[in-house]
Amino acid sequence: MKFTHICVLVFALVTTLPVFGQKYLQKSYKEWTKDEAMKVISDYPWANQYQSERGLDANAKLRQAREQSDTRLTGLERGNEGAQGIPVPIVVRLFSAMPIRQAMVRLQQIDAGYDKMNSDDKAKFDSGKAGFLECKICKDYYVVTLTKFKDSSTNVTNGLFQTLKAADLKGKVWLENDKGERREFTEFTPPKNETDQAIFFFKRTDDAGQPFFTANDKMIKMMFSNELRENSNEYSLLIPRLFEFKVPKMVAEGQLLF
């Protein structure tokens, strides 16, 4: 099994979602608007964003500095003043949740003009995305991705955790359930560039075949150690102590979509 290749081509296309609280999730993902698809990949319940307090403070100071400089600097100078070293936001996504992958495919459909395609072209497009939606590895692993927003203001010019190896992150990144139990990642795929995603794989079940998370849980937590956050590595200012996801909002027909 190659963890760096999530998308194994298996033709099994899911076209509808069970009923959720959000109205747009009550229809086929093929009917989502661009804004609706973007919400799925950037906001609760399957995605979460974070910007450090230092980043927020730096942005506030930057805005203040720009306002004060309006009368004494040129436009170019104002754009450059105080623009370095601000921690940018990052987004974490529960990739093994089907809605995340459906939203990604829907955005590709919109870009490709899918809605105006004839039936043959739609079938060809669907076939090409079937393996991505199926995500065969997601049957055995929880898959979580982290991406750094592209921003020229940060001094981190590569992808999140790009310069680190799995050994560097062992014991420092884990999932945690309601019982306080930890599930360490099995594999880690670093991003290839600034806008690529870091991918973590966590085994779904224990040796007895019991899942780490169930629909009866209240919270899914992705945790980062203080050692990783307080380290001198270039990513320490970008990451939070934890990301939290509310399980009840990810349950449909008794099944946890993650």
C-alpha cells in the first residue's frame, strides 16, 4: 500500500448525501454552488481554520502601521512596511470524510463547466474522479490534511511541515477521543510545495477491530505537542494546541462520516 497515493481508481461514485442540518447538504453534491462547496472544505463540521494570536496581533499592528503611513509613504512602500514574519492561517480537513472529497470534486466540476456537459462527457468526468471519491485507503485509515494559506507575508516559504519527516513528528501529533485515548499517526506525507497539503494517516481500528471514534462520541481532537509548538522549527508559530470537531454534526443515519 502506498500512502502517498490516496486516490486508488475504484469505480464507486456516491452522488448524494444523507440529511444534515445544513440545507445544501440535503441535496446531491453535484448541485452545490461554489460557495457551498467552499464552505464544506473550509468550515465546520469537517474543516477548521486557525491563525495564531501572534498572527492576529501582527495583522492588527500592520493595519495600524499602514494607516499611519498613508500620508508619508508611497503605495509600494506602504505595501512592504511590516509585511514580514506574520504567521498565516492554516486549515485542517478531515479528508476521509466523504463530504470533503465531494466538495473538492464539485469545485473541479464547476471549473470544468460540468453542468453544461452532455451525458457522455459527464460520465467520463465522473469516471475520472471515482477513485478520488472512493478513497480506498480511507476504509482503513482516518486521513487528515493540513494546508498553509498562500501568503507572501510569512517567512515560512514552504508547505506546512514540508521540511520535517515522520520521525520528527512522532509523539507530537495525534488524534484523541472522548476517553482521552491517543491514536498516533501511522504514516505522514509531507507537502511538495508551499500550497500542497501535509497528510496524516491514523489507523481506524485497534487489534480487536474496534474503531477509535464512533457516532456516540462527542468530540474528535487533533492534538499538537507543546514541544512541537514551542520548538525553534519554522512551523511552531503556525499551529494551535489542538483542533476540535463536533461528532454529532458529522453523523448521518447513525454513521460517523469520518
